[in-house]
Amino acid sequence: MAATSDILIIGGGIAGLSAAAALSAHAKVTVLEAEEQIGFHSSGRSATMLHYALGDRLVRALTLASRDFFDNPPDDFTDVPIGRPMPVLIFAREDEREALDALDADIAPFAELERLDAVGVHQLCPLLNADAVRGIADRRGIRIDPHALLQGNLRQLRRSGGELVTGARVATIAHQSGVWSVATEHGEVHSAPVLINAAGAWADVIAGIAGVRPIGLEPKRRTIITFDAPPGADLDHLPFAKTVGDELYFAPESGRLFASPMDEVPSEPTDAQPDDYEVALAAFRMEERTVVKVARIHSKWAGLRSFTPDHHPAVGLAEETEGFFWLAGQGGFGLQTSPAMARIVASLIMGEPWPVADIAPEQLSPARFG
Ligand SMILES: Cc1cc2nc3c(=O)[nH]c(=O)nc-3n(C[C@H](O)[C@H](O)[C@H](O)COP(=O)(O)OP(=O)(O)OC[C@H]3O[C@@H](n4cnc5c(N)ncnc54)[C@H](O)[C@@H]3O)c2cc1C
């Protein structure tokens, strides 16, 4: 059977679309997305920050390698800004001093940090309780517009002749004579010698359908609520504020505030819904660490953050099966690392230069889970 594309990508989230955009300069790329719209799952449900308190050294290196893309976006990404400046504040009580020092040392190689005392912390975020007495601030944080980022990638894909097919839930996958044939549940068949698995929380499910060994991906649910800010709060200048431990973050959101209790509840791959307990926990922690009263929850949502066993992404060809390429496990950092990840995919598939000097391809290879 003749292939319909050079590369098929399963998943129209940020992982699939950014890889598609990068590859479309060199190859005929088709993206298959199960939902009717792009970014319906994790990519449309995140906290949308670029910051260095996320993940470990490898994740920070991927974030730093992506930074220039957000500062100087390519032409296809300039219609609507893909990000706007928002300072990041990591705050701590006196008893959390050691943890703050450790985080400061971890982030320092990647971002210019400012050490803040109690006065500085409250100047940057007047909503915090009096027990927030120390902090570190990165004044160059970026609040990402995920829809602008997705649309920019889609524009770049289409301009290069690539295609996105929505409502195309992949049901069967076969590999014959070096070609992957993928049939959707509507019976449409697409084929290509290279198949990229960018199915987010469903990446192990896709591997199962293709007869490829799974990598042990664990989707974990995280919840966000929005609510009114106190009268007079200067929403234009509030930071993205996070406890030094993984307890709470909050930030301004469309004229209100959002907050997450940073829950990590194991989940099946699914259309994640907020659970009452985590919703209540978000409100409780917000009231515990700030002067804000969460009188009424305006909206709430949940999304999945999917982790490999070592919490680093899996990017590269499956060892045992020709042409099956993993692009999964972006955890809680998939938006902010997507520019570097897309270049890594282009390097591994098209032989472009390797883009992140601090990381070796083996560190991302799915073979490490073999
Ligand atoms: C609450 C929350 C906060 C977050 N905060 C941040 C943050 O501040 N910064 C940051 O960088 N990241 C953040 N993230 C993480 C980020 O959202 C994810 O890492 C990223 O969106 C993962 O992208 P993806 O494309 O892999 O997954 P998805 O966006 O889930 O895309 C996968 C796609 O595959 C499709 N698919 C699945 N099965 C099939 C099939 N059989 N056929 C066809 N299509 C299929 C799905 O429909 C889906 O659209 C957060 C996530 C959450 C949930």
C-alpha cells in the first residue's frame, strides 16, 4: 500500500502540533486528533506558565532551550502574542527556609533570581499572609497563551502543506512492509513509514493498539479553580505565586484569580473532571496562605499531567519496532518545553542539529524503559 504521508502524528495537543510544525518543513505530515478541536485535553487545561520551579535539571534545560522561542516568536506566531510577562514568586514561611535555599540553588543556573525578604515578598504579592516571610522572584516569567501557541503551530503546519484531521480517533494500527496503516473509528485509513505517538495520557494505549511495548506512563489529575479577587487587588501586576513545597499556586486569570492545590491524583486516561475534594482543598489552601476569602467558586476544571517512571519525557524511536516514535511524558511542563521538544523531534527524525547541548538523546530515549 502506498503511504498517504511521510509522517503520521497521533494527537493534536501541543506535543503533536509543535512536532508537526517543525517536521512539516521537510516532510508531508498529517496529524490525527480524536476530538473535534485541538487542545481539548491537557494542552487546553494547564496553568499556562513558563517558570523554572517545575521539574528538575533536565526539565529546566528544556525550558531554557525553549525560552528564545517565546521571547522572539517566528512569523506564524505573531498574530496573537503567545506569551506575556508575568513575574514568578516562590514564597516561604520561616520554617521552609531550607527548602527555599535548595530551590534557589537549583534554579539559579537557569534564571536570574532575586532574593526577597518579608517586605519584598509582600510588595510583589500583597495578597499573601503575614507568615510569608521569604521568597525568590523571577521577574522574567511568561504567562503562555496556549491557544495562540497551538494556532501558531497549526498555521506553520498548514503553510508547509501539512494537514490536521480532527474527529479522527485512531482505532486500529498495523505495520506492514515498513508502512504504518492507521484506521480511525470512522474507517478512514492513513499511512506513513513513520508514526509519532503524541497521544498525551493515551500514549501507552496507542502503543498497545500498535503492538509496541508501553513505557509505564502515569496520568495524574490536577485541579484548578477560579474565584473573585478581593476588591482593589491590582490584577495587572500580581505574580504567579507558588508555595516552596508543592501545596498551592495562584495567579490572576481573566479578571479573577485561579488557584490549584497541586494535586497529583492517579487517573486513567480520560476527559478529567474536577473532584469535590480537590476543589475544596484549593479554596482551603488559598485561604490558609493568603488573605483572600474564596466566597464563591466561579469555575473549575481538571487536566491530566502524564509522567514516565523517571518523570522525564520519552522522545525517540521505539527500539523493537521500526518507525514508531514516542513523544510522551511531558508531565506538568509540556507547554513551556514544546519549542525545544519539537526541535529535538526534528533532529532525531530529520537529522537536524541536536538543539540542547546539556541533554543527551539517550536521556530522553524510550529505550531506557525497556
Ligand atoms: C492543571 C495543569 C497545569 C499545568 N500547568 C502547566 C504549566 O504551567 N506549564 C506547562 O508548560 N505545562 C503545564 N501543564 C502540562 C501541559 O499541559 C502538558 O504537559 C501538555 O499539555 C501535554 O501535551 P500533549 O500534547 O502531550 O497532551 P494533550 O494536550 O492531552 O494532547 C494529546 C491528544 O491526543 C489525542 N488522542 C488521544 N488518543 C487518541 C486517539 N486514539 N486518536 C487520535 N487522537 C488521540 C487527545 O484527544 C489529545 O488531544 C499543566 C497541565 C495541567 C493539567
